[in-house]
Amino acid sequence: MHIIGKIDLEKFSAVSPDIITDEVIITDERIGHIQERHPGAYERLAPHLGAVLADPDYILESKMPFTAEILKEMESVRGKVILRVHVPEDPEEFKNSVITGMMVDEKAWKRLIKNKKVLYKRE
């Protein structure tokens, strides 16, 4: 388990108003998942994960409960991170956790913003 940053609880309150902590982790298993399913994405996203979480461009609604799709454009790279937040219904040992991450091109970026419910947009 690796601590990768913190989220702004106010920005993420649209995902759930009852988020337990602002700390976010990623597990070795999830790193392996990203490396296997999205080759090259983890290596490109890893240096920016803290910024993606702390200052997202968009937070989009996910189909999964207590989960959000986070979009961030940085240094001409567009990334998408799926974050599961820790809420009171979860076991105490749970943490806010990165589920996966990937790179998205301009077309996918626009489609996501158009087709998903926007919970937060950076002004």
C-alpha cells in the first residue's frame, strides 16, 4: 500500500458527503492492474497522481457507488483515474483507493464530459 496524496473533501463531497478521510492510497495489486490493462499509463500517470487527486479538472459520476472518475490534463497528457472513497458503511481498515488509471485522448475526454454527470469542474 502506497500513500499517494490527499483529496479536497469539499470537492469530492458530491461523490459522498460522508467521506471518512482525505488520504488516498494505491496498492501494489492495483499498480499491477494498471500496468497490465493500460500499458505505459502508470508510468506516465504516477508522477502526477498527487496533482490529479488534489486539483482535478473534472470529477465525474461513476456507475459504481462511492466511486468517481477524475480527469486531469497535465503537461499535454490527459489522464483518468477511478477513485473509490471510504465511507462509514465500509470496514474501518478501508481507505480512499485508486482503482485504476489510464490515458485518454481528446475525443474520449470530450465524450466523457458530454456523457457523464459532472460532479465538479475546475473553474
